[in-house]
Amino acid sequence: MTVPSKVGVVGGGRMGAGIAQVFAQLGSTVVIAEAADQDAARGRVSTGLARAHERGKLDSTPDEILARVSTVGAPDELPSDLDLVVEAVPEIPSLKIEVLALIDKTVSPSTVIASNTSSISIAELGAALSDPTRFIGMHFFNPVPVSTLVEIVRAPSTSVAVVDKVRDWVALLGKSEVLVNDSPGFATSRLGVSLGLEAIRMLEEGVADAESIDRAMELGYKHPMGPLRSTDLVGLDVRLAIAEHLESTLGARFSPPQLLRDKVARGEIGRKSGKGFYDWEKK
């Protein structure tokens, strides 16, 4: 197995910065394309490396690893000779398709192109590419540096060689993979959203408070984190977008509860806003 020499990441938010960090730690040269704030994107990688250093997880100093990370403003400013590009922009199909089309025109025909989407069809997104055989889903989990799973999603057009290469890279990252076929919500989002939506309905109906619902799953079923706290970390806005997409493709069983819609409308979207199902400003 060979470490990818050069990796591009499009989107420098929490997920994109985490993906950039783990590949930089692996030894890859990483370029982040971030239109909004390049300094903030690189700063997120720096903060993540400092935390990894505190946990004793780095083989080099944070500064040495960060030196392998650079930024550009747009996908079409990425270098062409990348081994891998991971798209990690918000979960909006039209935005992802636009970004992927730019990537496709910019990088070498041999570059593997991946999407970090958690629910959108890889075949649908791959239609934006001139060669969908090199396109695959690499669904990382938050926080990327400490999560142990990558969900690899293959579309009918994804080549066997690309699947094998991505599986090798995930192993080199020290993570485990599950390989799933392209379908709405894949495996993890479909199951995670199902549990999360039912927990929200239970809270809405007054079955129990948020902490009790979460503790029931943590203690009774050995989940490391309850579904409501997990929703706060993922982001209520993200979970709502995924639920709406799954409702449109799989039916009413994924219809978002009104409580979820109301909280998102009020800006109570979880840890990143300071309040969701929990008050994170007090933690």
C-alpha cells in the first residue's frame, strides 16, 4: 500500500479540516480549497494537530505536519497532479455537483475523486463527472481525527481499482471501513437518522427528557453517545437536511419531527450554535 502523495480537500469547515489533518499526519501534501476563509481553514487543522499532540498521537511536531498543508480559494485552483480529491462542502446536491464539475475539469484523469456526502447518491453526483468510474464516496465521521470509521460507497460505475485503492488509503489512515453499495442514506446515515428522529419524536411527545433518552441508549445498548447528543454534535441543520432528502427518496418514515424544524428555524442547531437539545454554553 502506498500513501497518497498529494491530496486535495474542497471545503475547509470542521469536516474538511479534519480530513486534511489526517492525510497530512499520514505524510501526504494537502491542499485545501476554501472560498470563504482560507486562514480559518488552516487554523482548524492547526488546532486539531495541537489536540492530537496533547494526546500523544503525532509522530512529528504539529508545525512539521502543518507545513504540508496549504490553501487555495477555489476548486479550479487546485494542482492537477493530485492522487485524491475529497469534496467536503455542505450537503446541498446542486452545490456538490457544481464543485465536482470544477474538480473534474481541473485535476488529472488519473486522480481519484471522492465525496464526503453522508446521504446523497454517488451515482447522482457522479453524473457531473466526465469519467464516473473514478468517483466514490468516502464518508468520514466527526471528529475525523479520532473517529475510527470511514464508510466507502461505491456506485455501479465505480471501478474496482478505485475501490481497492481507497480501501488501502483508509487502512493506512488507521481507520476501519465498511463498504456499501450506493443507496439513499447509505448504511450509517440511514440507521443513525432513524434513531435520531425517533428520539426527537419521543422528546416532542414528553416520553422523557433529552438526558434520560440518551442515557437509555448509552447504558442499555452500550451506545457511546445518545442520539440527541449525537444530533447536537452533527448539527440539527445537517440532520434535518439528511432527513428531508431521505423522506424524498424513501418515504414518510423519514419525515422530520416539527420539533427539529422549529429548533433549526430558531438557530438552535447544536454545539456549533451553543444550543440544541443541550445547552453547550454551560459545558
